[in-house]
Amino acid sequence: MTDAPETPETAPIPALSPGFDRARRLSRALVIALTVCLALGVIGLIAFTVYMLSPDLQEMIARHTTHRLPGKGKYVFALAAAVPYGLALIYARKLFSRFAAGEVFTAETIGILRTAAMWLTISGFLPFQPLTLIAGVATYVAAYVMVEACRLADDSASIV
């Protein structure tokens, strides 16, 4: 009887150390926090859109505040900036969901990390935020280091 070759979908997930349970719990907490951030972001964008589409609401708010309220240009900019931020949050949430499930150093998790890093990097430009940009680039480099670590582990396993 011949065994079918292993694919990433059928390969067994390696046993993780008992110490990984803490990382698993933290990953679950991060999934919850990222979900809340996404929900609040969507609610904020909806509220901002309602405000921008309602001259009556704008007038009412203007009567009760001394602050200058954003115009249509800032609205368009906020929508454009929300896209990479939202996608970075979505992919980060997906990544930590995988970590919570015990999936570490798989092609899928590394791919998700790369995608999250790409969107985080892009969000560092809208508006320009050097720390976000640096964090995005650093995370992208870390994903490549993970790929190399997986390759080295595979090479070592084939020698033994």
C-alpha cells in the first residue's frame, strides 16, 4: 500500500510545546481585540458617511461645537486611508486565528503574515506615519525570515 504524498492541507500539524498555550490564549484575545477594532472602524465610517451626507446633521453639530469639522476632502481621504487599515486588521485577525488554532510556521500563516505586513506598510503612508511604516516593513522582513527558517528546518529534517 502506498501513501499519498503530503500536501500542505494533509500534512500533520507538529505538536507544540506546552508553553505555547500562553501564546494561544493571547492570540485568542488579539482576535477579539481586532474584531472590536474592525467593528468600531466600520461604525465610525458609517457615522462619518451619515454626517457627510446630511447637511441638517452638519448644521446641528456645527451649532454645538466650536471646532472646525472636516470637509469633503477629508472625508474622501479618510475613506481611502481606511481601506489599507481595514485590510491590515482583517489579515492580522486571520493570522492570530490561525495561531490560536495551533498553526505556526505553515505556508498559509506566513502568507497571511506577508499580506498583513503589506497592508500595514501601505497604511503607514495614508497619512504618513513613520512608526506604522517601519512596523509594516519589519513584519514583512520577519515573514521572509520565517520562510527561510522553514526551509532550514525542512533541510535538517531530510538529513536526519
